[in-house]
Amino acid sequence: MLNTLRPIVYAQLSAERLAVRDVRSGRAYAAAPICAVLPGPLRRVVEVGQEARTASADRPLHIVNPFEHPRTLVADVALARQVLAGFLARLYPLRFVPRLPVLVLHPRVEPQGGFTKVEIRALHEIARGAGASRVLLWQGRELLERELRALALPSGGRLLE
């Protein structure tokens, strides 16, 4: 019943690219997972994605990738949450996200030794903080359209909890 009431968003994440797609409508947005941040202690995000580079040309902003770190996928939880929220807002530009979506978050990296419990928790918190009503953190092959629509994840991977 949950998957018939709420939008389902498939998000593929790496330090180089974040791609979000509304499974039912097909609306999508993909870009480097970066943000333009005002200098100073508050670190207010002005823009995300490709638009962050454009915004930084007009005024003094710092370009930050909160998913870029040599040892982990998440370098900055607060900024990562804002980047993901900004990408989700790109799917629904003229309104708020309709009914909080179910987010299937698919990290496209395989860290040596696997993800730690801390990383898994951080990814869940980032997704929830970005507006997801439910988070499925998937590790494995790219998911097919029919699997996403039914939220029936295959046995060839695993949910990280």
C-alpha cells in the first residue's frame, strides 16, 4: 500500500555524480553532488548541482562536495542532506515534494571492507533529513524499473540497515 500512495525516487550516489529519478513520472536530475556555500560560520547553501558552479561565478562562494572523502562516502552530513534535498527539489520544481517520497538510495561505491554502521546510519539520516518518508539503502546491481515500481528488491544485492 505504501508504494501506491507515495512517490518512489531512485537515487544513485557516488562522489562524482548524484542521479535522482521519480520512478513513476520519469522526471530526473543528475549532476555532480556539489553545493555552493556562503563563506562564514553558518555555511548556508545557496545552490546545488550544476547550478552551484554558475552561482559561484557571480559572487564569492565555496564549492563543496559533501560526498568526497578519501576514506568514506560521506564527508559532511549536514551539507550532504542539503544537496540531496536540493536534488529532490529539482524533480518537483513548481511545488513541494508531493507526499514525502520513498527513497531508494543506491551508493555506487564499494568501500574496502564494506560500509560501516556509522556510514549506513549517516546515509539513512541524510535521506530522512532530505525529505524521505522511508529509506531503502541498496547495495548491489542497478535496479530495474519493475523492481523499483513494486519495491521488490532482488536477491542479487542487499539492504543496508
